[in-house]
Amino acid sequence: MSHRDILVGDVGGTNARLAIARLKGYNQVELLEVARLPVLSFPTFNHAIEAWKNEGRTLPAAAVFALAGPTGADEVHLTNSDWVVSASSTKSRFGFESVTLVNDFAAQARAVAINAPDAFEVLIEGNARPDAPMVVLGPGTGLGMALLVPSHDDWQVLSTEGGHQAYAPVSPREREILAVIAQELPYVSFEHIVSGPGLDHLYTTIAALTGRAVRISGGNEIGPSAIAGDDPSAVEAVEILIQSLATFAGNAILSTGALGGCVIAGGVTEALAPFLRTNAFKDRFFNKGAMSSYLKGVPVFRARNPFAALEGAAFFAPKSINKTNDRNGS
């Protein structure tokens, strides 16, 4: 079987993952040479590619990079990093025939169409409408969102910056928290609450409101502490984040008509999965007043595949690139 090799990257505010994606046939992809590179370890994205290549790897002719930020131009400024990724600069530096920049959640969404059912955990059962869009969203360093729209026998992906919508509190506690955070930020988006940095915002704010000491920081400490139940501020911070995520997911379906289902991805929800398997999450998801019935029947899943964005990115490569032409760079 013929194949095409493509350099793919999933570039966020914390980590950049690089791999060779081998496209086989219409809807099959295999990942090779997967590596994780901490963003803070490299001054630029090109330096990260150089380090990856210098470990004895060969660069294909085409590259597609899924980036945590608005795309559509030759140069992309990552939302939660100082990196600026330039398609033309990277193409020239490494001798690629093509370099394509796409939104990271657009790549996540495209992978949904090819991943097997066991790549997802069912959070809320339902009956998806096959002719309706699916929404793919989730928190990491930021809060991403994209639409997967059925188009004849294929799928069309629509990128969005939905995570930057103004935060909408629902409970009295959330209104109290928002009032405190709004004193520091002129505009509070869902991303400021539903993300890794948002978890820090929530934890310190809740500690201040309750008069408790701030004992820990960062998602790698707050999340496990919440799961263990040994810090009340951590538990409440995670509960508020997850319920706000449920509000955001329900809003996304209302605003896009995504009756084909909702897929929640991202590193934060992987770490906090036990809090997604609760009635509190389900109740908040359906809490839409007069429109609560609109969400009935919409299935909600958690994506289990940590490399989905790498797989999905491969499908954005130009079809005309030479199938076997590889290069070492210069």
C-alpha cells in the first residue's frame, strides 16, 4: 500500500509534540518517532524542530503544525507562549515543500472522525444526529474549541476561538469568584477559568474567600490534591472548573447546533476525569433553562487519545505533495 509521510506537530503553551504521520489510504494514519519537547526549553519553534531532527530523524517533504492560537496567516502568535511560528520561515529553514498551520482543536476535531469508539469514554449517553455538527472542546494551557461538520462522504473542520467568550457564572459562588478575578482582569473569559492556569486562579481566589492558606500551586499539585480530598480549596476549585466546563460545553451546543455530539479533550480533563463522571457535571450541562430540552439526547464523550491532534493534523497536508520524497533539511 502506498503511503505519505508528513511531519506533524501539536504545539501548545507548555509542550510541543512532534511526530512523523504516515497516511495510509483514505482514513488511516500511523504515528512514528513521537517526541515531547517542553516549550520553555527552546527559544523558538524552529529550534525545537532542529533538536528533534538532530536525534537522527529524517524530515519528510510536508509539514503540518497544529497550534494553540488563531491561524489563517503565515505567522501565528501562540496565545499562551512567546513563540511565533512562521510557515515561510520554517519552510525555508528546513527545505519543506509545504508547511501548513492549523488550529490545534481543528486537528483534534479531524481526529475524531478516524478514531475508533474505544478512543472515547462516554460521559453522557445519547443519540447523535448523523447530519449535525459535532463540537470538540477542552482545557489545557488554554481552552480550545472546533466544529466537525459532515460534508457528503467527508468532514469539514471549522476552527473557532470559542474559549475566549466572556465567562458566564451560574451559581452564587461562581459570581463571588468572578467578582474577585474581575478586579485583576479587565475581561474574564471562560479560558481564564476553564484551563490549567484557570485552576490556579480558582484555587487562590477560593483560598482568599475562605481565609484558608495557599498550600499548593499548579495543576500538577491542585488536581491530585482535589482527587485525594485533602485540601478543601483544591476540591472546590476543581468542582468549579468542571461545572464551568459543563456550562461552556452546553453553550457551545446551543450556539452551533452541534446535535451530533460533544467531545471533550485536553490534558486538564484527562487529569481530572473522576470529576467528569459525576451527576454535578451532568446536571450543569443540561441546566439551560427553557432550552434544557434542546440538549437532551446529545451524547458527550471524553477523548482518551493523547495524540489525537498529531493524527488529525496529517489530514490538512496538501494532497499534491510527493508521497515518498523525504529530506534531511539543511
